[in-house]
Amino acid sequence: MAIVTLLTDSGESDHYIAAIKARILSVNPGLTLIDISHHIASCDIAHGAFVLRSVFRDFPKGTVHLVGVDAMGNRSDLMVASQVEDHFFVGMDNGLFGLVTEKAPQSSVELNKISTIATTFPERDVFAAAAAKLASGVSLTSLGPPLLQLKRMTDRYVKATKRMIAGHVIRVDATGNLITNIPRDAFETLSKGKNYVIQFSGEKIRKVMTAYNHAEQGDCFVLFNSLNLLEIGIYRGNASALLGMHYDSPVSILFEE
Amino acid sequence: MAIVTLLTDSGESDHYIAAIKARILSVNPGLTLIDISHHIASCDIAHGAFVLRSVFRDFPKGTVHLVGVDAMGNRSDLMVASQVEDHFFVGMDNGLFGLVTEKAPQSSVELNKISTIATTFPERDVFAAAAAKLASGVSLTSLGPPLLQLKRMTDRYVKATKRMIAGHVIRVDATGNLITNIPRDAFETLSKGKNYVIQFSGEKIRKVMTAYNHAEQGDCFVLFNSLNLLEIGIYRGNASALLGMHYDSPVSILFEE
Amino acid sequence: MAIVTLLTDSGESDHYIAAIKARILSVNPGLTLIDISHHIASCDIAHGAFVLRSVFRDFPKGTVHLVGVDAMGNRSDLMVASQVEDHFFVGMDNGLFGLVTEKAPQSSVELNKISTIATTFPERDVFAAAAAKLASGVSLTSLGPPLLQLKRMTDRYVKATKRMIAGHVIRVDATGNLITNIPRDAFETLSKGKNYVIQFSGEKIRKVMTAYNHAEQGDCFVLFNSLNLLEIGIYRGNASALLGMHYDSPVSILFEE
């Protein structure tokens, strides 16, 4: 049974999500629907891209990911379906897909061209049917004319030299933990045999932990999380609130000679 | 695989929703369960009816809709199952079903009569089994004695003359957009060849847009939405907060001679 | 089709829940996934245990319950799978399971021993696969070495004498109703032929109702709810806010001679 995931900024107090699901099941009642989240902050492409990037590879190859975050996009944005890393993505090409992976799409098409639908609700009226068809084995190329490339947005990058890594917070999760864009491999390469100090919001930490519960209650800790990204937390506390740190707050690691 | 949808005001931090689902799957583990919403405002029949009315026809005919909004109702309210427009509705006859469609039921029965269950949790103890049976092909008439009519509540209507349409906001959605009860067809009939002005909260708008993204960021816009109802929004802003408009706020359209 | 339920304190705005589900479906795509709640208060074992205790028996025997509440636990806590009352429970043995039922486990094993995984996300990396295997018919004993007992926490008990029952609030539900730990059977045994008065927050109530809607709007009522526990509410109002009562607030019943 093929899987269609849903990721939107629609919340759950309206009819929107159920309308999308009804349309998918009308095309193929045997599909498995999995909600990734409907609580992406309104029109927040960075939040949506972070969540999708963090989880899409956990699903089996061939899974179809329907995205309705900032689903109206800008006036010139196109409705697309794209195959990347053997997964399918369906939604508005507003830049979100370009942030999900750095791999080039295997193939992309423009939707709503073969038979055009005027709509203010593309998730239901265009994306749902396209996603259901892809999950049912219909070929991507039959859904619309080919598209040479998707919109690319520049994500903020980590700067790394021999003496330091400078990154920033890319997500405050629901418990207040601060996820940065500093990857484990860069840290491991540069820290070999050296002392280091991790700096953020006036704190200086000299040790990366390996488990959340190695901290004492109320202690600030840093570790590489299940995404292999540096994460800052306060054991059984809200790190964002207690440290005054938010999306984009700087975090750096200095290596001693 | 038949579908049972769920619509409640129970929230998602308690055991209530899972208890209803467990009971449905105990009757027939092969049913597909789709949450419409569990975030209907507590006992808000108008909110529940709006959401159900906006989406039930997107589901395949024969779908069963279990409703637990104000599920205890008033003392004289009956537990019912009803077939309307080839869909099934199961819940307390507290007036909500009468607001979902203006079509007369094809058939209705009173539940909890053939074998009576005293319960403070009818969604789990009565509605779940009835919904599961209907979705499994059991006939409506076998579930209880026939009921001649459901409770009717008067919904607020739009007033339309040659010179104006006067309506009001019937739903503020999660993003703050204001959905009115002014239907597209009334507007199109009356506006032919005429200039018009749409008035609300001190604003005067002289153009209906056709897409959300035709507005500029921060602009107020009106359009006919995917329900064919006039909707007021602020592009990438919260119209309810910024315009000070809420459920029941008046909106009118004046047509010039 | 076997059922796996999920109960976590992860919220729904991150990738965590979808990552767990993806891993379960990767082991067995035919499993039915049912969310109990992802809105347990962060690390609140009492809240999680209350919800799970209130609903697990509504599911068919053999159902697997994956729990990710305070999922990192304390440093010495073990990852476990346990069979109790013919249901399976998978998660961190942080005391929650010991609060779900007073029945002794039929069998328990320690996970993450046969092949060890170092992880900061045990719900995805250890519990998901264990739950999926159990739901697919793999034997509990093949998942790890036997464990003689689970952690036990002492729950607060009700005190009952011939003259009074003294209990307290164990859950404020999403509508503000106050669920106590006073069971129906103790009340029925002690109240036979006697007048009684139920006291809490300055209120004195002399009658237990049998249905929520027997109260008038704004009235305070008490009844035995669908869990057979004494529940205090205000008809169409928020009892917690209006009575100033919270988790652990005392409630007592005095019986007159």
C-alpha cells in the first residue's frame, strides 16, 4: 500500500485537511495517508522545509509528499510534481522544495497544464489528484509538461575554518530545544585531539554530551541529535525561553590550538 | 474500504478520540478512519456545522460522518443516525445536522432504543458502533425506530435586493481569513455590467480578485473561495485581527445604478 | 490488521511523530496506526499514564501501545517491551507503565540489548521497530532478555472509611472538567440508604447526576463518568477555571449517619 504524506500550514480547526484527504481517497481508497504536520507556521517556508527535510527519507522510496505550505505562493510560482531521491513531491514551487535537499530532481513536471483548473484551493483541486495518481503508479511525465528546474532559495550556510565553526539556530522545536545547522561530521573532523568551547547567548560549554539524560535537571547541554545536527537544550526546561534564543540566533564553536 | 469521518469538540489531549476509534475498529478493523477536526470550539454547533457542510460532499457517497460536537445536547435531544444526500450522519440531534444541508433526509432513525445504553459518553458507547455498522453495510433501518424529522435551526440568511447584498461573517479560519455567507451566484447575477463597492469595517473594496496571490503583501482583498463564498483576507496577514472583524461581523455589497 | 497506537509528548509541529510512523510502516506497511495523543504535557508521566489507562482496554487484545512520554527517562531507565492484560506496551521504563494498571505483566523484556543502538531518539530508532514487530506477530521474548519487573511509582490513593471518601483531582480535561480518583463502586457501597454531601472548593453538592445534560447551563454538577470515576463539571462552562481547581485539588464525600 503506497503512502501519501501531508504537510501544511492549515491548522486543524477547519475543513481544509479533510477536503484534501477526501479527494485523495476518491482517486484511490487504498492509499495510506500519513500527516507529517499541519502546524507549520503560516506561510513559513523555512519551517516547512526543515520538517520535510528531517523526515522524508524515513519513508519508503516511492512515497508521495503533498505540501501545502504557503500554497498560493507568488504570482509567478508554478504548481509542480517532482521526483527527487526516489521520492515524489507535489505542491507549489515557492522555494520550499529547493530547501529540502541539495540533490537535483530526477524529473519534474508542471501541473495544471494538460487540463487547467482555476482554483483558490490548489491542495484540494490540483495537488490531491496528482499525489493520488503518483502513489497509484501513474507516471510523473503523464501529469504535465517537463520542467527544467525548480526554484532555488539560498539556505544559510555554516562557516567552518580550522579555528571555528559558526552556525545558527534553524528550528526551535515544540519543547524549546534549539536545533542548529552545525553538522556532526564537520565538528568531528575539526575537533580531533583539540579542546573546544561552544558559545551561545553568554554560555560557554566545553563538552558535547551523548544523551539528553546525561544532564542534570535545569542544566544546559549540547549534543548531536538524531538528525546529526548540534542541538542545545535544557534538561526538562525550555531552552529557547530560558536562554532567550530563537530562530537564527548564532552559535559558534572555537577550537584551541 | 468504507470511510468513517470524525468531527468533535474534544481536543486532542485526552483519551476521548482514541476511545471512539478503538470502538469503531473493534466492530470492523478494516474501516478507514479520517479525522475532520477535533478542534471545533466547545459546544459550538455553528462552527461544527460550517466545517461539516464545507467538506462532507468531498467524500465518496456512503461515507459515515460521526459527530461529537455538544454531544450531550439538551435533555430532550435524541441520538440519531440519518441518511442525507447519500451520506450517513451519526450523532446527537442537537440542531447541528439541520444546519449541514437544506436537503431533507432520505431516512432517519433514533438510536439507543432497540437496546438502551445509559451513558455519559455516547460517542464511544452508542455512536461508534452505529457508525461502524453503517460503514460495514448494515441497513439504517435496522439500527432503530424511524424518526420523522431532525431538529431544524434557522441559519442566518443573506438579504439580497437589486441594489445590495447584505451578509455576515460565518467563519474566521485558522489564518484569520473571514468567510462570509455571500454566495458567488447571487453576486454574479446582480453585478452584471454594474460597478459595485464591498463594505466592511470601514473598508471599501471595488474589485473581487480571482486568486489570493494577486494581492500585494499586507493588502486587503476579497474573492470567492473554494466554497464559492465571499472571503475577505489580508495577503500574508491576519484579517480578523487587523480589521477587527469576527464571527457575525456584517459585510455588504452595494451595486451602482 | 493489527493496531499500533502512539502516545507522546512531542506535539505536532515537528517531524518526530512522522519519523516514528515512517519507521513502523517500513517494517510492516499493513499495520493500522492510531494516535492516542501527542499533546501530553512535556515529560508529564501522570498525564500520560492517565490517558493510556483510560483507553487501552478499548482496543482489541494484542494491540501494541508505543509510548514516548519523557522518552529519555532518567539515566538508569531501561527501554522495555511488556505484555500486560494481553496488550503490549513499548517505551522507556520511567514509571509510566507502572501507573497504567495494577496487574502484573505477563512478561517483559529489555530492548536495545541484542543489538545495541546508541540513540537520542529511541522512539524512532528502537521503539518503532519493536512495536512493528510485535504487531506483526514476532514473539516478545525474541526482542531481548527477560526483565523481572517494571518500575513502580506510587499513585495517590483514595482514602475511604464508613463516614467519608477523600480523593483528589487526577486530570483536568480539555473542556475544564475535573476527573477525580473516587471510584463509583466505593461510593455505591458506602452511600446505601444514606444522605451524603460532596465537598470541593467551597461547594457542597448533595446529589450525583446521571447525565451531563441534567444540569442547567452554568450549574455545577457531579456524576460518575464513562471511566466510572467521580467527575465535577459546570454545564457548558469551564469547571477548572470557575472553581479554581486543578490537578491534585481535594474532593471529599461525607456520609451522614
